[in-house]
Amino acid sequence: MKTFIWERLPKITTHWHPEGGLVVIAESLERAQELIDVDGVVLTEPDLIYACEAVEERTFIFGDTGCCY
């Protein structure tokens, strides 16, 4: 498994500030794209990729809180 990290990704949330960070644990970048169930989000090259020993796929979205929260 690999950990893919995007520091800032447009349209990852539907909040007023739709950009944010994203972490996906998956076998490949293609599988990471499949796991992201957000309309209009196409994953670009990740900012960081790490090998990991995770046994389960996971996604973590860190929305930009901006001025609204």
C-alpha cells in the first residue's frame, strides 16, 4: 500500500472554500482516484507518496476552513 498526499486540491469539498488537503491510502494512484467519491475531482500528481504497511484502504479529506468555521 501507499499513502498519497495532496496539500491543496480544488473542489474536494462542497463548502464555501472548496479546496483542501487529501490523504488516500491505496495500492495505486488509479485506485486512489476510484476511492474519491467527489464530483469533478480529478487527482493530479500527489505532493508526497509514502510506502506504508496499512492493510485497508482509507481516505481523509481536510477541508479548508478559511474564514467560515
